[in-house]
Amino acid sequence: MPPTVVGFYLLIVMDPEGWLGGLWKGATGSPILFTFAGIVIASITYSIPFALQPMRAAFEKIDPRLIESARILGLSPPAIFLRVILPNSRNGIAASAILVFLHTLGAFGVILMVGGSVPGQTRVVSVAIYEAVETLQYGSAAMMSLALLPICYIFLLVVHRLTKRSPS
Amino acid sequence: MDWIALFLSLKLALVATAILMIVTAPLACLWPCRLRSSDFTCSS
């Protein structure tokens, strides 16, 4: 789904009249829209597929005999998850975490729809770059873009190495 | 250069990633139904 479409639906749901916004306001007394908590929820919602797919792939590659052995040895399902499944799929989980991190770092449409551009609250770097370009401050936009490049490159390199080394 | 925006982006990415990993890892694991079923070959 396009980020702006997701952002629009989240805007409706997180409005103080919406179910999530109403629930949040009832619990905290303040609206969730245009707050840091709001953009965290929006980012999580938008990044769920990016987290689930690599993790699912990693879990499905685990030898079922390992799980069967653990169960025969008397481990409970949570213990199997923590002591057998997680250690055997750590590369997939790490790759998933890095993909979500990078995806959230570059998120723009959803953040702008749900968070707007409140300095110090919801004005993330992608929104700041957009605003700098809009106001013809190309130097500032270039500096912020340049700051993001090495971060993204290093993390992508790590993902590449993790997925390449994955034994499964 | 807006350092606050850069810091906020990193903070947002870290928080969202941490929450997603904690919540989705068990869910993704249950998806192939290996843990909830006695049939260990039901991952397909």
C-alpha cells in the first residue's frame, strides 16, 4: 500500500474521534496525532511486513527435527522458542531488524501524514530534507542526506553479510 | 544541518525496530504452527 494511503487511514484511526486516538486520549489525556508516540505507532504499522517476511523465512528453514528433539526432551513451547528457534535464526532476525531500522529511517509519507513536522517532536530527517529543498536550502539538504548515506550503507553491508553467511 | 531531526530519526528507528522485533518474532514463529501443534511438519 502507498505510504500516504497507510498514513491517511492511520490519521483517521488515530484522530481523537477514532478508536485508537480515543483510546489513547482516554488513557493519557492527550491526543496521539502529531506526537512522537504517534509516529512510532505509524512506523511500526508500516514496517510490519518488512519485519515478518525475513523472520518467517528464517524460522521456516529451521530443521523440524531440532524442534521435535527439544519437545521430546521436555522443553515447553516458550523454551523451544528461546533456546532452539531464536539461536538458530539469529541471522534472519538481525537482517529483519536492520531492514526495519533502515525502512523507518527513510520513512516519509506516513510520518508526514501522522506526525506533520513539529520540530523536536515529529520532524524527522526525511521531512527536514524535504522542507530544506522546498525552501531552496540545498546546502542543508545535502548535509543531511550525506549524514544518512554512511549509516544506510553500513547497515546494508551488515544485512548483506548476514544473509550471505546464513547457513540455512 | 538539523541535528535534532537526525537524532529523532535514529531514535524513532531504534524504538520502532525494538518494539517490532519483540512483538513480531513470536508471532512469526507461531505462523508456521510449529510451536502450537504437535505435528512438527505443519510448516508448509
